[in-house]
Amino acid sequence: MADDVLTFAGYAGSLRKNSYNRMLLRALAKAAPAGVTIRELDISDIPLYNMDLEDNPPPSVVRLREEIRTADGLLIVTPEHNGTISAVTKVVIEWASRPPRDSVLEGKPAAIAGASTGYYGTVRAQAALRQIATIEEVYFMVDPELRVGRAAEKFGAQGELVDEALKAELTAFLDAFANWTRTIKNRRR
Ligand SMILES: Cc1cc2nc3c(=O)[nH]c(=O)nc-3n(C[C@H](O)[C@H](O)[C@H](O)COP(=O)(O)O)c2cc1C
């Protein structure tokens, strides 16, 4: 059924070539259940937010906004920097949310994941990201949370996920996100 097919737009808030958060995003894309596709957003050319450009944004921003707008849900995989989300994670949210009359976040089902090299797996960054839901009308899934600590031990040299327990967690997370997205979409009909 076409109604059961879901496309999620996903991005990792890191520009680093060997980003663990991008590895996690790609592992999630690979683990997607039947009927679910995760499209990775290219954020490499997204500039810092500048309100002067809001009425005539660069093509990279136009493309980004359209990809989020047309997706059934948004998957944000954020690093934790200085106890909060990275600037790269935030700049995407800024462009997506403006202008306010045309925010592509409004009403969007969304899920948060994150990987860090420390033990706590982006717990503070994820909490900070949730605050945004109180400003923008974005529907973040509450449970389960996906926090990957000690990321260097979880991925191999080619960026592949090597932790079997985590693989099972990814599947459960995506099943829950698919259900969450369907619930929000039906509620808003
Ligand atoms: C500026 C900066 C601040 C950081 N602050 C934290 C932090 O508060 N908590 C944490 O767990 N890791 C912190 N880290 C370590 C990151 O978890 C680590 O660099 C991780 O690899 C970043 O994600 P990435 O691999 O996707 O780029 C910080 C790293 C940087 C560069």
C-alpha cells in the first residue's frame, strides 16, 4: 500500500570525513525496514544562516528545504559539542525553520540519534535538541532514544557497524520511528 511506504530525510550534523554520526546515519539507512527509505541530505554546502538571504536563499538551501518538505519524517543524527548540539546540526534547523510562515519543520515527525566518542552518547545534545520542539512544531519521537557512546569501538575501518547489539537497537528504533510517523500523519489528516 502506497500509504505504508515512508521516506525519511536524514542528516548527520558533522562535516568530518570520518564522522561517526554519518556512519550511524548510514547504518540506519542500511537497517531500514521494508517500505522505509532513508535519504541522506547533502549538507556539505549549506552556509551559515543569514537572514539577509532568507528571501533569496542559495540553491543548496532551496534543495535542502525541498528534500525535508517532501519527506515523511526527519532523522537528525547529532554529535555532542560542548554539551549541546553541533553548529552544523543547528544551521540546518535554522534554514529549515525560516521564514516562519513557510517552515518545513512544522508538523514534521522527527527522530533524534547521536554518536559520541565519550561514554554518554550525546545525551546532553539530544536533550538540547528536544527543546527546539517547544519552539518549532516538530514532533520528536520520545522513545526509544538512540545514543551511541564509545563510537570508535562500534564502527570498523570502512565505517561499517560492527556491534551486533547496536544493530538490533537500530532496527527497533526505525520500527518505532515508522510507527510514530504514521501516527502523527494520521492525526494531522
Ligand atoms: C568542539 C568539540 C566539542 C566536543 N564536546 C563534546 C561533548 O560535550 N560531549 C561528548 O560526548 N563529546 C564531545 N566531543 C567529542 C565528540 O563526541 C567527537 O568528536 C565525535 O567524534 C564527534 O562526532 P563526529 O565523529 O560525527 O564528528 C567534542 C568534540 C568537539 C570537536
